[in-house]
Amino acid sequence: MTSLVELRVLEGPNLYFPRAAIKLTLDISLLAGLPEERAVRFAQRIGLRNARPGAPDTGFRQRFAARAVARLVRAVATESGTKRLAVRVRTTSDPRELVVAYPWRRRGRAQALGRAVSDVLDGLATADVEGLVGQAAREVGESEPGALPRTITPRIPVVAVTGTNGKTTTSRMIAHIARADGRLVGWSNTDGIYVDGELVEAGDYSGPSGAGRVLAHPEVELAVTETARGGILLKGIGLTHNDVSVVTNVSADHLGLHGIDTVDQLAEVKGVVPRITRSGGWPVLNADDPRVLAMRPTIVAQPWLFSRDPDSPAVREALSTGGRATTVIDGWICVLTPGSDPLPLLELVEVPMTLAGLSRFNVENALAAASAALAVGIGHDVVVAGLRSFRPDPEHNPGRMNCFSLGDGVTVVVDLAHNEAGLEAMLEVMGGIRPPGSRTLLALGAVGDRQDDLVDQLGEIGARDADVVVIAHKERYLRGRTVEELDALLRAGAARVGVTDVPSYPTEVDGLAALVSQAAPGDVVGLMCHADRQGVYDWIAAHGGSSDSPDVLRDKVRAAQASLAGE
């Protein structure tokens, strides 16, 4: 048995340090179970002051172990010739494991240090405690230094976008606005690498490799990078800094993976992105999300907030210290700057992505995109033109709140809606374009790596807020689950709100077809689409469907609102 569970090399800014770091996951079972006298000897050897190890396998011993491991890393590093090494230690949801991180300049020696620390822990129960540390230090000192970090220092402006929901839509909007300004834009997201609007490489490039490939393109003048949680945790960001960062929001998603078990921990991961915004840049933060707003103390640049509430205390505070804000006043998107009256840009109803102001999430995405575009130096008129011309259709924003009309008066809404907040946003839009007396029909789905309670909650939300609900599976995204497991979890959630008849279909297309077959004129069918977006588009086209223009969408919203007002 070895204490080294994982040694991970992070190539750039990360959860622990604003530069390249080594992350060790260590099993401390041997140290936790060590007799107290031997634990004291170990503490003395590594120079740990005020050591009180406590009895084996107690909470006191666990806290001692955290201090002792941090001190051990420093001791081995110092005795091998490295001075003043910063070390951070975190507990995990498993009391037997700790995460230890330290920055590195030479890959080989940094990895050797991690393995040497593990060797010391492995030998504590049987070997000479005093000699273990010295031997480990000698091995590190004799190791090959290895390569330098590959962290990229950008040569062009970078806009980095993160958050739980809205990353892809917001990054697409920013890139669209920048292209309207005549800039050659490269951007990376969950769909791939785009250069000047053309997909040059398909795949999920929301991690550091995506940013690196965009910046490697010699003609790109502005980089827009979607930065997801997984890339930060597994590889680090890969860039030394960004010029403008955007944090859209933080809500429950991907919990239980890579040591992130709570929404607060997830917010800390997302907060790495604004933390590396250069001092003269702008971190664009959602003032309506408390966890995003709480990132302010960690950033060095002045904040540019966005909020649907122009009287938000957070907005007032930001303006009082030299920051800026984008908000909505009398239905207009406006920019607030210290010592000036509001600058109106355009009315919300003129922004197609907001669905005539109906989609609260897309109102926020539009505010975020406008803020980022202005922050990177794009003129007001160009920002207005870009917001007006970016549409919620398969061409501009594939897979995100796309609305279609079928020939028999049925509306279809296709959206990723991959978590609770995303599903609620989708249902909000479906309800907003549904005329009174018509129904909403929803095809539920979930990828397999979500926690049980999140999948269960999706079933409850869908069954509670839709009139008809079915399950449409994503076979390519089961990720270790079975279809039967997902069926059981989604149905359990639906049953809590009294819905027990929830049919299941093997694919998203099958689920969509089943709902459309029972839909009546005026009904709205929603599909949580993740696995087969093109197949869904092809099915809709084959059945006479067409993408709704902004005018058609506006008419649907107004008709639904007028009908409600007349009731």
C-alpha cells in the first residue's frame, strides 16, 4: 500500500496557486494510526513546533496530520536545496486523504519531491523516522531538474469566460460582437476551436488546451476562451493572465468530482479565472449571485459588475471605488460609470437572445457579454449592433435555447439544460411562449456523471413544472451508469410531485418524436439536448420545422402575455 493516491502536474494558475503547481492526493492512514510517541518523534524530526498529535485515528490526529504533511514537504524541499517553498494543504470528504499543493519551476524535481514525501509517509510505521527525511531529501537533490512550466503569456488580449451556466452563450456573444468590430477572433468552447467564425477543430476545448490552440494561431487578434471547472482542476488554466474575465453564475453542477463536493467549493474553483485578471483589466462579475460577488476580495483589478437591479448595493459600492456596471433601467441595457449619468445602449426587446426579455438567464448573459466587449475596448455602437444581430438559432448559438415552429402550430425548444438552474431557465422560456390553455411537454435527460440527488432533482423539477414529461436518454454520455439507473432516479424525483407515468426512450430524437406526436396546436415541447444535437435538428427539418426568427419569437411572447392579460 502506498500513501500516494495521485500526483498531478498543474501547468498554470489553479485552485491553490496563481502559477504552475504540483497537487498531491495522499492517503494518511499510516500517519493517522501511528502510535503517539512515534508521531511526536516524526514531528521533532521535521521541525514541527507545538505538536500535539493526539490519539491515533481521532479528529485531533487528522488535524495534526495536515500540519505535519505540510511541514514534511517543506523540510524535504529545504534539505534538498529549495528555499522557502509555499505549501497548501486541504482536507477532503474522505478523512483518510489530504490534498497537498506546492508551486514548481522544474517538473522533474517537483515530481520527485512529491514521490519522496509519499516514501516518507509509507515508511513511518517501520523505518527509522529520523533517517527517512534525510534519505528523501538526498533523492530529490539528485533528481533531474526537468522541464520548465508551459504556461503561456498571451501576446494578444484574452477574454476568459467561466461559470456554471451561460459560459458558451456568453463567449459566443462576445466573439460575435468582436467580429462585428472587424477583429479576427479565435475562441474555444465545448464545441471546439473557432477562428474567424469557422470551426477548425471539433471537440470539448473548454480547458487549457483550447486556449493554447487559439493563442497559437498567428493571425488571431483577440482570444475568447471558455474556461470550465474540469480544466482548472485537472491541468490548471495554462495562461499567466487574462485581460477581461467573466463569471456568469455559480450553482450546483458536477459536484462529487475531483474533490469538489459543495457549491461553495465550486465557486472557489471558478474564482481562479478573475483572480488572474491583470491589474489594468476588468473582471466582469454577476452582482446578483452572492457567490460570484464574494470573489471581489480575491481580485486585483477594478470590478465591472452586471445586474438586473440598477439599485443593487453591490453596484453602488463598485461605482464608489471606481468600478463600472451594466444594468437594466426602464427596459434598456445601460452602462453605469462613476460620476456620470447612465449610458443607454439598447432596449432589451431589441436583443434577440433575451427572447423579448423573457429569458432571465439570457438577459444576464447579454449584460455580461456587453460588459466584456466594452471592457476589451469595443465601441458602444458596435456592441449594440452585435447584440442586435446575435440570435438564439442553430447558426449563432447551437444547442442553447433554440426555438422552432412546426407546421401544426407546435413550438419546440432545444436547450442543453444540464443542471437544475438550466432546466428551470428552459421551463421559464417554455411557459413564457405557451398560450393559456396549451401545454408544456418536456423530454428529460441527464448525463451519467451527475450525483444521484441532482438527477433526482431534475426529475422533480421537470414533472412539477411541465404538463407532460418523458425521459430521453443520452447513450453516449452514460459515463458508467446504466439507463435503468437514470430511469429510476428521474422517476423517483417525478414521483415526489405525484407524477408516476414517465415513459422512457433510448435517444433524444425518440423522446422528441414521442412528445411531438401527442402535442396539439399551441403546445410547447422542450428537449434537454446533449448527445445528438444535429440529429434533433435534422428531425425537426424533416418534419417541416423552421427556426424562429426574432420577430416570430417576439410575437409568440407577446401573444402569450396578451392572452394572460385578457384572462
